[in-house]
Amino acid sequence: MTAVSLSRAGLVGDLALPTPLLGGLSPQQFMRRHWQKKPLLVRGAIPGFQPLLSRAALFALAGQPSVESRLIVHRDAGWQLRHGPFAKGAFPPFKQPRWSLLVQGVDLHVDPVHELMQRFRFVPDARLDDLMISWASDGGGVGPHFDSYDVFLLQASGERLWRIGRQKDLSLEPDVPLKILSHFVPEEEHLLQPGDMLYLPPRWAHDGIAVGGDCMTYSIGFRVPQRASLAGELVQRMADAFEDETLYRDPAQAATPTPAAVPDALHAYAADALQRLLADRRSLACALGEAMTEPKPQVWFDEPTGDWQPGAVALDRRTRMMYDADHVFINGESFRAGGADARLMQRLADQRSLAAGDVLRASEAVRAILQDWYEAGWLRQGA
């Protein structure tokens, strides 16, 4: 962890203003009325919306080893699932019905898609995950299912019929490579056209079927930390930084007729060690921020093409940057925060860019850090 003189900065923008993206609701109203509570159908969420990349470009992405992709084909005999990368000849004919290509994390690879994701940052970055694009032929889909996370389903091209319901029976079809509900009971149906959007909270069952083919849907998904796995990762990170070389001692240990029994004193020593570890709130804050900004395993950064020159900067689309009251976190690293420069660094995290004048007025310490991040490929020069 590197010590830097920083301090706190707030978000910019009026979250109380209504927006067509949320059907005339403000972000504040949406979060209060719908987030993790009930669905929202928005007609014309983005009027005149056009796909941000062509079908050919999407299929080319699915051929890259660094991109997670899946091919799902529904035949009379059942469902087939294959994982990418895919060669050009791996796909069925476009006119063949009932197949879909799903490409995950497109925002990491295409700037306009990354920019679209920014429109959903009224939800904390710690929760925003990625944007998946699915292309489907006529009748294509992935079957009725439910997700453990919130999702915005934005129609980009063609039409898709969504059937949704509050499913109580979550039993799944046996011997199927997808998690398909056995007894799906839809309560509503909505036909989405380009620019329309449907928000679904976690565990709302849904089934999306392409109508007429050449159907492209953008799914903006959110991260859902699982308590046990998050605890395990945090404890591991904290343990790596835990400096306490106190050795176990048992001068009062008596001779024992049961040598295989774990001593009570060792239980107490272990419990005390964990309590001391978790009592370090600063270490916990660092571990959490580092975990939330850790890039995904398939993400790597490109080396810069020119030398560093102090001026306008923007975070690379793959960079995850967050902060709390005392730290700044970026791509799995943490920096101590406190002092005037934090308003600048935290503005970079919130707005993902800084003007040239802001960088030129920054302290030498912050400019040195920005240079390090530039050379690591975490940010680029220019707004």
C-alpha cells in the first residue's frame, strides 16, 4: 500500500432529475421504488438506439481467447452449450432458428459500449459488473431462468418477447447444460423493440425469445458478492498483510493421556488471532477496496505508445477505480488518502477523466502516481 496525500470528493450530477432512461423517473426515485424490489418496463429508454457494434464485430469478438462467449442451440432433442473462443465456421447458419451467441464483458473491449455502461453509474461501481451482448436467430433464447443479480435488458436490434414472473418453484430441469426452470409460470409478457428496456430485480424468473431473427439484446449486469467467498478473500488479503509474529506458548500444559485431542488453549489462541486480524479496520477497508477493484482474470492492459506528458487523462475502459473516506483503490491496489489532492483523485474515480489544468495543478506526488498508472496502461493521455 502506497501512502499519498489525498482527501474526499463527491459525485457530480443531479440524481433527482428525471431521465428517459428510467421511464421519466429520476435515479433517486428508481433506486427507492424499483431497485431490488420490482421490475420496470421502459418504452423508448434510448430513443432511436442503434447497435454499438455490428453482428460481424460481435462474432469476431467471440473468436478472441480473452473474451468469454457461449453458443447455445435449442433443438428438438434438447439444449446444446459450447464455450468460446469460436472459429468463423463454428456458428450455425443465421437463418437456422433457435440459437444464440452470448458475448460477456463487451464493455471491456469496445469504447462506445463502455460509454453506455456509464449511464448506469447511479448504482455504485462496486456493484456494476459488465455488459453482455446476446445475438439470437428467430426463436433463440436461453430458456426460462432466474439470475441472482439485478439486470437491465436493453433491446438493440430486432424484437424479443420477454415473459417474466415471481417464481416460487426454483427447481431446474435435470441433465441440461443450462439452468432452466422446470415449472416456469409467467405473469407478464412484454415485446421489446430497439431502445426499449426492462429492469429485473434478482430472482425474477424470465424467458426471452427472439422474434423474427437478427435480435440483439444488451444485458447490463451487476456484481453480487457472496458472503462466504467474500469473507474468504478478505481474510486471505488481510492475512498477507498481517504482521504479528507472536508464537504460541503453553507453559502450563500438563502431561496428557489423550495426545490427539486439540488443546483448549490452542483453540483460544486461534480465536484471538482471528479477532486481532479482524479488529484492524484499516486493513479490512484496504482488503475490500482491493477486492472490489481487482480486474477479472482475462483482463490485461496495453503498454502506452508514447512518453508521459502531464495533461488531460482518462481511465482506460478496463480500469476499476473506487475510494472510501481514507483510501483510493485502483485495479487491486490501495493508496492512503488524506489531504487536498484527494478531491482530484476521487474526481478521477467518479468522472473517469481529468482536465489538463487539474493535472498540472496537482502535487508532484499525485502526478508521479498518474505517470505510474499511465505507464501501467491503467489510464491514457487526453480527455
